[in-house]
Amino acid sequence: MSKNNISKFRAWVSAARLRTLPLSLSGVFIGSFASYSTLDFNLFIFILALATTISYQVLSNFANDYGDGVKGTDKNRIGPERALQSGIIGPKEMKKGIIISSLISLVLTILLVYTAFNKDFFSFVVFIGLGVLAIIAAIKYTVGENAYGYSGYGDLFVFVFFGLISVLGSNYLFTSSLSFLLFYPACTVGLLGAGVLNLNNMRDLENDQLMGKKTLAVYLGTRFSRLYHYLLISISIVLMIVFFFKLNSTSSLLMGLFVSIILWLIVHLVQISNIVDPKKFDKFLKNLVFASVFYSLVLSLYYLKII
């Protein structure tokens, strides 16, 4: 393989932004393993759910790279350099990547939904519709004149798809029913995901404002976007506490793990409150992603009856 091909391959891997996968998979793990406790878990459906979610996330990352790249929004961004920004992958190549990723996502969606609901036509139609909406939403976040990521709706998208649909939808694939108890972790994961996006947008606020990308952070401004971040994390902490008591668990280990996550988030809020330079928000993105992923891991272990 030539150096040029190696560079191109690395650029595609970079554009896929594999580091974002753990956050997108958090809800799937919670919803899937919650079905284990009711004896509805199916390994094949679980594998398909993971593959489908990964395909949505990669598609979204390709589309974000393309959308921000062609609009010039990435020109002075603070975060890691993107594929179009580097010039290694051209707009036409990335557009082809988006089309191929969309087709893969659609095929996986159909296979997943058919496997889960081959005898339930209503659920089949509903979940195919949700899958198509997820594909459209992944693309339209930054692509096109009416990209909703440029109008302040990105946070809502993350809350709904990374939280509610990810947890409740994945659980429904196994159980064919809605678990109201799972609304607590679904909202928690959604809020933490929105917190990650808001932290990213606070970091890029000045550049986004300059380039006309009106994220919610741009609409709120520096002061209120920070208060909004405090609100997102604080509500997620309250939901964690309420959910723990709803579980009626006597496990001291589970309690200790919940407390450690909550303390981690409180420390995160203190750290964020002391930041003056927006560039320094970047290093705290991983901390918040870790909290969400660790939370999903703890709940997964609980539902698997390991803790």
C-alpha cells in the first residue's frame, strides 16, 4: 500500500471518529441488557442493534465532516482536524462515503427490524420509520441550507436519539413493550449526551458565531450556555439518584458505583466553572463521555446480575 493510500485510509478512519462510538452505544447497552432480567434478551438482535447504531454514528460523522467542511465552518475550529479540512479527502469523495454509509445503515435497519418484529407488522413499520428518520437526522445535522445543527436543534436531536430512542427503542426490540422505569436512565444518557455536545459548542462558540453556525450555545451566549450545562448535568444527577432508589437494590457495590459517578459529575461541574479560555473545554469532553459510558456499564452489569 502506497503512502498516499495509507494517508487516505487514515483520513477515512479519522472522519469516522471512532472515539464517538462509546457514547452512542451507551443507551443500546442499557436498553438491551435490561431485557436480560426479563429473559427477553436475544444475542443476534443485540449484535444487529450495535452494528446499526455504529452505522448511524459513522454516517453522522461523515455528514458532519462534509457539512461543516463545505460551509467553511471548520476553517478555524479548535478541535481535532477533520478530513475535508485537511484536504486529504475531497467533497465528492466524502459525498460518496455518505451515500454508501446511508445504504449500509438502511440495510442494517431493515435486517434488525425484520429480525425483531417479523410477526408484528405495526412495530415493523414504526421502527423502519424511526430508522429512516435517524438516517435523515444524521445527514441533516450539518448538511444542506436548512441543517438543524445550524439552528440550535442539535441538543434536542442528541437527547431524543442518544437517550430516549437509544434506551427505550433498543429495549423494545427485545420486549415489544415500553418500560417506564427505563425513562430515568434514558433521560440521563440523553442529558449527558447533550452536555457533551454543549461542551463542544461552548469550545467552538466564537468560531461558530463568526461562521453563522447558530448552535444553542451561540444563541445562549457564553454565560447562559454555561448555566445550561450546569442544568443538564444537575438534572442527570437527580435522575440517577431517583432511579437508584427505584431499583430497590440492596447492593452496596451498586450504591458505591452510583455515588462515584455522581461525585465524578460534581467534580466536572466545578472544573467547568473555573474555565475562562474556551479552548480548555476540549479536555473535559472525555471526562463527560466517560461518565456516560461508565454509567451504562454499571447498569448493564446490574441487569446481567453481576453486581
